[in-house]
Amino acid sequence: SQKIEQNSEALNIQEGKTATLTCNYTNYSPAYLQWYRQDPGRGPVFLLLIRENEKEKRKERLKVTFDTTLKQSLFHITASQPADSATYLCAPGGYQKVTFGTGTKLQVIP
Amino acid sequence: DVKVTQSSRYLVKRTGEKVFLECVQDMDHENMFWYRQDPGLGLRLIYFSYDVKMKEKGDIPEGYSVSREKKERFSLILESASTNQTSMYLCASSLWAGSSGEEQYFGPGTRLTVT
């Protein structure tokens, strides 16, 4: 069955540094991969989408890579800020639906 | 802005009760989804719908049913609530079905406790 793995432990990072979050998947060949941010007690909010024929996507301080050979996506936040502290979910997807990972909790320390 | 609203933020029900969770979106989206979110298990898809009166089972449909009589409204029904259905329930919508990966817009969630 499909398996989505994200860093199970929280990631603590100093303000101003680059945070890198990992998403690995197995038994799956997604057509695209989405990343969401979730704050405590709230629903996830969409951040970025990358398709299988794209290697990299950027949006402001965010960068996503997608390596279909390694079956892995990396999510980078450059110049991180305390306001970036949240849980980040990856969601590989195909026709009609996506499968969510369990998320990585990021804490940016001032 | 797309708005997805859910009928309750918090709900407490007794074992065996029939529970209705309502979700409404205001952007004429084709797709609507119901997920539950539990610590360590992440978001799991219960049911989704790609059109009025159409529904598809997700990964964990047992113990649940859904109804979509109007495009903007998607209801999740727990026929006979059990304690293992205590969870956070999240509704989402997206523009249309397909493999292009339309982003999903989520509601605020309903935290359901079954005692």
C-alpha cells in the first residue's frame, strides 16, 4: 500500500536559517505533489504544487523539489521566521485525490 | 476568497447516536472531501464527491456515509457513533476533478468527541 513518510520528529531551527523538510513516498507514482501548512486547531492551507515533470518550484521564500527517481520531495523555507512555525504536510496525488503525510512540525527559534 | 464552513467547531455526542457534520463551500467547486485527522496518523480520506449526488469511498469509509444533494453542501453522517470515531473532522473542496492537482481549500474542522 501507499506510504508517505515525513520527519516524524519536530524540526527546530534558528531564525534566519534555511529549513529543509523531507517527504518520501513508496509504492506510489504520483502525478504531482502538494505542500500544505497547518496551524494548531486550524485546517491545512495550500502552499505549493509541483508536477512530476518539474524538478523545482519556487514561491517567495519557499522552494520545493521533486525527485521521482528517489521518490522524494524536499521543501525549503529560506530566511526562516518565527511566523513560519507550523506543521507542514506533503500530499502526493493522482487522479481526483491526494494522500497526506503525517506532517513535520517546524519550530523557528528567535 | 474561497470559504469552506463547517457547522460546528466542537461537538460532543453519545455512543450510538446518529451524527451529522455539515460542510458548505461558496466557490462553486466540483470536488468536496471529508477527512479525519488523528495524532500520528495524519489526514485520512473518508469519502469524496466529484459532483452532486456522486460519491466515492476514500481510505476509511467504514462507519460513515455521505450526502451531496446540492453542489455547495457535503454532509458526513455517522450512522451510530462509536468512541473510536472521536477525532478532528475536516472538510475540503477543490475546483474540479482530474490529475492536474487542484489545491484543496479546508474548513476550520469539527472536533467530535463520542462518549
